[in-house]
Amino acid sequence: MFLGIKVDVDTYQGMKEGVPKLLEIFRRAKIQASFFVAMGPDNSGKAIRRIFKKGFFKKMLRTSAPKAYGIKTLLYGTLLPPPLIGKSFADLILEIKDSGHEVGIHGYDHVKWHDELDYLSYDEVKEEFEKAASEYSGIFKTLPKSFAAPGWKCNEASFSVEDGNNLLYHSDTRGRYPYFVKFANSTFKTLEIPTTLPTLDEIYGLNGRSENEIIPFYLSRLEKNKLNILTIHAEMEGRWKSDLFEEFLKRVLKLSFKFVTLEEMANELLKTKESIPTCESLPMAIDGRSGEVCCQKL
């Protein structure tokens, strides 16, 4: 029974406040996680452009976005200049690795990738990836092995760029089990380990669901004899709902689930590479999230 915790660090405030809190929670629980850090500017304020997308405003209200992300975060890139995440927190990023966790990249400008990917050329996508990889290598003196697409936004160009960087794996989509991606007319060589469980911001308050129902919901969705991948956010589980997240981990540990990093999973899966299926991936709408995300077609 395996569970992988994937931590997306999207914002400056999430890195500053959420990551140290999560490191302490993981230390107490004696588990390792996989962190994916947006390495460039925090332009979160520009996300207000999503207001016209179906479900975005309701999601902001459900999740009390100002409390979860902080007022400054909602202004970065508009009324406030966008601070650089990677350069500002090099020592903390090293501490994540030194604490036994995996560190991968979560794009450069998170908002730009999330909102503009389908309008970027191959060269522009490549530039965004390479800027993130450059920041990473400046900190670790080695190239990244893994990538997680901001907002689970992917297309032929992004998968092609990732293939060209010889990653061990990426975690770009939503799905049920690891696979090799077929997107449109192309099949790609990099292993995909998808997020298999809904995120907290997708289920919190949805259809009247109370906070007391969150942990039972997640426990009911964990599957035995299967890979379970939960994506959390440093801003949510590391700041606003850290107590709830820590209680969830305690409950899971009592069920004898083994926590593994995505890198560990990838290394084990690739020992029998020929048994990994190829599946189509395509943009789809999912409950609790505005717009579409890239999903494994089942």
C-alpha cells in the first residue's frame, strides 16, 4: 500500500511559510515527500485574469483564497513587483533535499505556464523549462530529474521539451496509474506518474462538504495494491490547513501505508519498463477546478 506526497510550491509565500511548516510535519511523521518548486517570479496576482473561467470565482470563495495564500500573494505581479522564488530561497531549497526529500521543478513562471501554455511556441516553452532548470542547477550543481507541470497544463510542445531533457519522469497529469504519454499524434518516452487523488482546494466546501469530512473522504479514496499520489500545496496544507494535513498523515500511517517519493517509484517502475502501458492524455474538466487539466484517458 503506497502513497506518494507531491508538494507543489507555486508562490513566494508558500515557500517562505508553507515549506518550513511542511518540513516539520514530515519530520515528525518520519516520511519523505517530493517537492516541486516554481523557480522564477511569483506573478500570482495576474491569476485574476481567470475570473472569467467557469468555476474560478466560486473556488476562490470556497477555499478562502486570501487566508490560504495571503494578501501579498494576490497582489504580486500587479500592484506589487513579483519576487523571485528560487533565488530568494536557495538555502531553504537545499534544506528540503538535505532533509531527505526529493526536489524537482514546477516551471519557471507558474502563472505564465498555467495560463499561456497553449499560446506559446515550442521555443518559448523550451525557454521556460530551461530557465527553471538553470535556477535548479545553480542551486544543486546538477540538472533536475523531474518536472511537474503548473496547473497540470500540458501539450505536445511541453511533453516534447521534457523528452528532450532526459528526465527520469514527469508528473504532469491527472490519472489512475503510471504510463507513457500519447498526446495528439505523438508518443513520448518519459515516464508519467500522475496525480491520482483530488486536491484539497478541489474538494474543500464542494457540494457543502465540511472540513470534518475531508479526512474520511481521502481515506475512502486510498486504494490498496495501487499507487496513490496526492498533490498538496505549500500554501494550503503548509499554511492554512496544516493541522488538518498532519492529522491526515497520522491516520494514514495507522493504516500501514508506506510513503515513497515519486523518484523512488520511478526508479522501481523503470526496472520493468516494458510493462508500463502507453495511454492517451487530453485536456478535460474535473470537479472543483476551473478550466481544463491534462488527464490520462481511461
